[in-house]
Amino acid sequence: MGPALLAALALGLGSAAMPQRAHAQPAQDAAEARRAYDIAPGTLDQVLNRFAGRAGVELAADAALTRGKASSGLSGSFTVHEGFARLLAGHGLQAVRGGNGTYTLRPEAPPPGAANVVELPTVTVSAAGEAAEALPEAYAGGQMARGARLGMLGNVDMMDTPFSVSSYTAQTIEDQQASTVGDVLVNDPSVRFTTSAGHIYENYSIRGFSINADDLALNGMYGLSPNGHSPTEFVERVEVLKGPSALLSGMSPNGAVGGVINLVPKRAGDAPLTRFTADYISSSQFGGHLDLGRRYGERKEFGVRFNGAYRDGRSELDGQSKKRVLGALGLDYRGERLRLSLDAYANEEEISNGSPWMASFSGTTVASPPKTGTNLLRGTHGRLDNKAAVVRGEYDFNDQITAYAGVGARGYRYSGYINGTRAGNVLPSGNYTGATYNQNGYIDTLSAEAGLRVRAQTGPVGHQVVLSATMLQMESGTINKTSASYPSNIYNPSTPKLAADPGAPPKTADTTLTSIALADTLSFARDRVLLTAGLRAQRVQTRSFSSTTGLQTADYDKSALTPALGLVVKPWSAQVSLYANYIEGLSQGDTVTDVTASNYGQVFAPYKSKQMEAGVKWDAGEITNTLSVFQVSKPSMLKDTASNTYNADGEQRNRGVEWNVFGQLTPQVRVMGGVTYTQALLTHTANGAFDGNTAFGAPRWAGSVALEWDMPWVPGLTLNGRAVRTSWQYINSANTQRIPGWTRYDIGARYATSIQNRKVVFRASVENLLNRSYWTGTFNDGFVTQNAPRTFKLSTTVDF
């Protein structure tokens, strides 16, 4: 794993014990401890809920006491008693602490004749009861959030979810100068990348299974996020749900089962915001980012958030230039019962005179990587255009029933040499025969969802029932041309031959994914036990068309039922959660196209990947540790030679252990990172040829740790560093080729000050500090990716 990374991770784990001593004190002392809170305004029950969850206490209340009441939130340092008193001032209510540490919400003074008043049923309010659309607050240190969106279940606190989730905040994005989602996910040890650094597409791998750039979700809906590179300037959170998620989110556009990456767009805060950032990325890319936020109305019901970004110049790849233009608008309305939002963006990206590339190798010898920044594809170019808009709404019929709906559309256009950027069958000497691929295409999507959330109580059991329906329509077209072959060398590249423009793309496919799902989260023992059970019915309809004749060549129409079960138990306190889950993922089944096969033409139902996971989460107040073990099995089609029949008995099985830590070790030191161990095996392959082999692109060990230190003797100055480690891995299913492990080190600093009464932050960082060159991972079976050279980043942010 590397001594530096292991030492840093050991520091994070060992230091996590420090807050534990405070929790071991009597509950009365904990209640009297003063802590900092920053809770946004909302309805009174929402704000009380957030405060109780952050304070680590339980609050029992009659929902009628808070109905129709609003709160301005809470900001500052308070004890639990002081916090409740501040929040309840002017509402005629008080929070009374019982002998077991639970607080009960009561009127300040009993009304006359109270002895004759019938006592209403008591409802336990905890973090699980927050409005499903309310954004979870940032955790201690501000780098991660306390929860994330779980698809149809809405936003859920990390201690109440039976799944493994990570949520990176806008603060992390800004402080790490992360311009794409890939830059953010470098921090996650369970995420690796299947395209070379700097490529116009960012594809991912989670728990050893691939996720394409088009499988990202925007505010929980598929088909609407930017394809290719996903910019971060308009993003408030980057959320990662690890493992299959068919019940929660339905089937993704490409049937990814490794997890869900969800982008949460920015919203206007209560305070006006006018922020401009000027930045530089080596070798000579310059850019600017304008972030504007305003709220209007007597109660600041209407919000406007605009983000615009422009970047242009020479990239870290020799001779290549990049240009990106982004405009994003977020509008929202937050009423007492009705909440509406509109998000729209346009993102254009161009590359010229080159592209990062992938390589495969001849024989069993893997050639050494060339110098970082080597450009094999001079003269090539590419362009991606994404435009999308989505409208969402949520309405509370009463305190128990909420309806929600959303609809959006995206138009995506691409052109140029953006696929097939590879060097094939590279010899040990570096020689290979290459060709270029010029491609034009489009994907138009229409995405919609609607649902109903019902909160109910049956005796001692609470229920949060969700009924959800989703629809995703995609029409796509593509056309390409291939150049003549040419000789080249990865260490001394020649000028490539360029393929001609292929012309306008015809329609080649349309897909419709529809589903309906029902889930119920049952709560017992004052929310100490949470049981989630659900079922989704998914239908997959796909038609393919010839790019030359336009005639239909294939028709797929199959359905599947997919269940899920999740359990959370808090055996000792709200600070420790034990969890387990069983959940499935869906991928489109194959069609047998081999005309010689005995079952030619057979269409397989959607493949079901299956996950079993168990883990523990420990929130020690200022730092959280999570530990999980998992198994994911994914089926595939294979051919039985003896019977000349294809079946769906192929299987890859990934088992692993994940540890994550985040928060602040002290008020001046923040940590974020973890380690994952994965055993990825091919358990059923064609004729058993590769049975027992390790799946390609699945390193046994991967880890990352990021540390920040606010220097006490220089107010405003923060130093930061990050280490990323990946162990050796096979790059083909035959296990005849492998690449060594690698370690990357990043360093940086920022200085926050005030100039002419304006907040100013200067940031500087160096990524791949040692400028090492290495193969980072795999693109697909037999193809490797390469890292980026040493990269310098500078920026200045001014709040006006």
C-alpha cells in the first residue's frame, strides 16, 4: 500500500479515538457541551430535526405542535439546552429532557383543564424524518455531508441508510480546485477510472464494475447529466452510492451496476453571493468562473443561482489545446407546502491537436509507459455539446403525505476523434500499427419521475412508504469512418493518418426504460431499528437500426422484478449504526446473434447483479469511520461449445472490504480517505477457460487519504496533501498481462484573507508531485490507461 499512505491512514484511525473519550462521559456532560451549529432556515419540524440529529439526541413530539410553523435556523455555538431554547423561542414550546436522555416537545404552559385533555400519540422525530428533498448538512470539517440521495427514498442521513454512501461538498470542490467530477472522485478509494487522465470522456469503476460517463444522475434522475466530462462549477454535491441500486434508482442508461454517481446542482442561499474565480492549469490553460446567488420575496421564497465558466489554452498533453464553456441556471421556490425548482445548463467542450490514449499489447509483455504527456494523436480534434433542462416539484398535502414529480430533457452532440483513441498490439519496443476513428453522433433523452411519500404510524411501528414511477427515453445515432493504418511508436510517435468526416449521423437506436417501485422503511424502538423493503418492476425496450439502410435490425422488449432489503440497527446510541443489505442491479440482457447457434435469436431477460453487504458506521461527533464487507455477482452471456448453445451462466464475483474515514481530527486538522480490498474473480467463463482468474481492472488494494492543516501561527493559511495508491492488477481476463502498482502524491496550500473588505482566497496545488509515469488501470479487456503529468493549479477567488 505504500508506507506514507498507510501511516496517514493509521493516523486518521488512531485519532478517531479522541472524540470517543468525550462520548464515554455521562450523557449529562455531553448535553452541556457547547458545539458549533449552522442550520439553514426551514419549517420548524425540519430545523428541530436537523438540530437533534447533529446534537446526537432524540426528540419526541406531537406533529400538531409544529404544524405550520417556520424557523430561521440556528448559527453559532450552543449547548443542547441552549439550542432548543433558541429554536423554540416565540413558539410557545419547550424541549424537556427525560431521564433516558430523550427530549420531549411540550407547550410552555399547560392549558386550563389540562387534566381533561386527551394525550395525542407521540411521534419520534430523528434525522430519518427530514423532508426527503432537504439537502443533508455538511459534516464536521465541511468536506463531506452527513447524508446523500438514495434514489426514490430521497435524502437520507448516513447513519440511517443501510448502504455505503459518500457525499463530497462544494467546499471540497473549491478547495481542491476540482474542475470535473473525476477530479473529485480521486478522493474515494472505491472509485477508479477507466479512461486515461485528461480524456474527453470520464468513465469510472466502482467496486470493480464499470460506469460510463452517461450513467451519472442529475438530482436523482438519469439521462440529464452532462455526458463526457461533467463540470463541477454548478454542482453543490457529488454523491456516490456504492453497489447495485435497481430498487432505488431503476436501471441506468447503460446498465451500470457498480454504483450511482449523483450530481446535486447548486441553489441560492439566504445570503447574497457574488463570487468570481480566476484560475490557471498547466501548461497554459486560463479560465474564469462567476457564481451568483440571490433570494427574493418576503420570506425569501424565490431563489436564483447562476454559474458561468470559461477555460481555454494548452493542456498538459504535448501540443494539445482545450476549451470549455459552461452556463448553468438554477431557480427555486420554497413555500410552506410547495417546492419547485428549474435547472438548465449548456456545456461545450473542444479539444484540438491530440487526445489522451489507451494501449493494448502483443504477447505477454507489457511495454513500459512513455513520458507523461506523450501525444500519439496530433492533428485529431473533438467536440462535445450538452444542453439540458429539468423541472422538479414537491407538494405536502399534509404532514404525512407528499407528492413529487420531475421531468427533464437533454440534447447531446459529439463529433471528431473522441473514441478509438488507442494504440493496439504494442510491441516491447513500443512499435504498433495505428488507425484513427472519426465519429459523429447524438443522444436525445427525455427523463421523468413521479411518486408519493407517506409517513404513517401503526402502533409502535413507524412507516415511510414511497411509491415511484420512472421513465427514460433515449434516441441515439452514430456514424464513423476509419483511416488507413500507419506505423508508429509510443516513445517516438509519428504523424497519424486522419479519417475523413463521416457526415451526419442517422438514427441507430432508441431505448425506453420504464419502471414502478414500492418501498417501505419501518422504524422500531424510537428509530433505533430501521427496516427497508421494496420491489421494482422494470421494463426495457430497445430497437436498433442500420446506419446505412435505416432498417430495423433488432428489437428487445423484456421485463424484470428486482427486490431489495436493508436493515439499520443502532444498538448502543445514535452514534453507532450496524447495517446490512441485499439489493440487485439490472443490465439489458443479450440477444444471441450467432446464426450457427442452436438457440439463435434467443433474447435474454435483463441480467440481475446481486449484492450482499454488511457494515458498521461510527459517528464520533467530529469524525466518522465506516467499515463494510460486500459481495457483488454479475452475470453475462457465454457459449457452451458442447451443445452449441448460448446461456446467461457467465459470472464475475467481486468480494471486498471497505474502510472510510472523514471529519476533523482537531479544529485545525481535517482528514478524508480510506482503503478498499477487492477480490474480483471470474467464476463462470466460456468452457471454463478462465474460471478462477482475477477479473481485469480490479486491483486488490486501493487507498487514498487527504489531509488539511490550518497553520496556527499564520491565520488564514492552510496546507494540504493527498496520497493515492493502487496495487498491481491484471489487464486481461486471461491473466497473462499485468501492470505494477502506483502511488501519486499531491500537495497544495490556500490563504484566506480580506482585501478592501472583500473575502479573498488564494489557492495553489501540484498534482503528481514526483511527475511519475505509470499505467493507471484498464479501459476494457486488454487495454491500459495512462496518468497525467505533473500538473500545477492556481486560482484566486473574490467575494464581492
